[in-house]
Amino acid sequence: MTPRPMPYEEARNAVLATARAMLTLGLTIGSSGNVSARLAGPGVGPEGERLLLAITPHGGEYDLLSPEDILVVDEEGEPVAGDGLPSVELELHVAIYRSRPRVGAVIHAHPPMASAAAVVRRPIPPILEDQVIYLGGQIEVAAPAPTGSPELAANALQALGERNACLLANHGALAVGASPRQALHNCQYLEKAAQAYLYALWAGAVNPLPADMLQAASAFYHLQ
């Protein structure tokens, strides 16, 4: 699915609704994490148009924010609409949009199970069909780097590849989608996969999908 351009107010409302849902679903706490939606840029709108995105503000607690608190900025962080500072992870979001033209929304969260798996620092093999269908297969772990750093953005981009989710070592989770709603669902699929993986480790056996089931599920991913 290719993202469609969204008017500023629609994007700001969608980002806020997604951030609040992330909080309600227990995928993060307080102001932790960040959410963005692409408004324009490579793959969306006229060719050559500058990248614009709506993104949660730095330090804003999601249940206390209004749509006007969601910032619209360009890839350099220059304000287009709204006051305040964008999330410290702006560079991470921009790097993904630049690399993945079909991505319309990015979520960085701290779900409990995915965060635990990020501490383990092992890739999550393809163990569930929905993991493969919606996330693209094995979940890789980005090498550790400081919050908000260019290194974190580069490491996350490498771990994400062409998939819809990855783990950030000793940090949390990253999920993308064509829309904020889809990115949120992918964040939930990632948390489910991480939970299944950790429970399987504790039980003593992690059994990946058989080759025929993996191939069939992978075919569906490319249709998403």
C-alpha cells in the first residue's frame, strides 16, 4: 500500500490518536516514544517536493496533548505548523521516510516484551504467520546507539531493511506502515512476536515456521 498525502490537520489528528492509543495499549509510558506521519516528500506528492511530516513534540505527555501540539516540520526540523520542539528522534523518522517511499507513518515505542527482546539482542526468527505476513519475517536488532543520534538512525535503518519492524538494542521497538493506524497494528504484531519468542525461550524450544508455511506467508507480505 502506498501512502497518500494528508492535510495538516488530518495528519496531526491521526498522529495524536495513534500516540494516545500507543499509551492506552501499554506500548509505552508517559511521553516515551514518538509517532509521525508523512505529509509530503519522496513517493508522495509532486516529485522533488520537500519532505514534510507531522510528529509528536519532545517531552509531551500524550494524554495531555491537543492536535495543535503535534508539530509539522520539514526534514531539518524547521517548523511549518505548531510551536515547540519535535521529538528528539526526528532524524530517525526522516531517515526512514527518505529510504522507504512507501512508508507513511513511523512509531517508536517501548513495549514491555519487545523491550525485553531488545535486551536479549537476538533476532526473532519467523515463528508466527502474522509476524511474516505483516512485518516481513525475521525481526532484526539494531546495534545500540545514543537516543537521537545519527548512529541510532543509521543502525535502525539497517535493521529495518524492507521489513515493517525491528528492535532497538537495549531501547525499544520500531514499526512502520502506510498509515499511522497500520504502523500501530504492526507495533502490536511486533509485541506479540516478542512475547511468543520470549515465552518459547523460557519453555526451552523456539521452533520457526516450516519452509512451506514461511514461503506462503511471505507471499502475503508483498501484497500489504
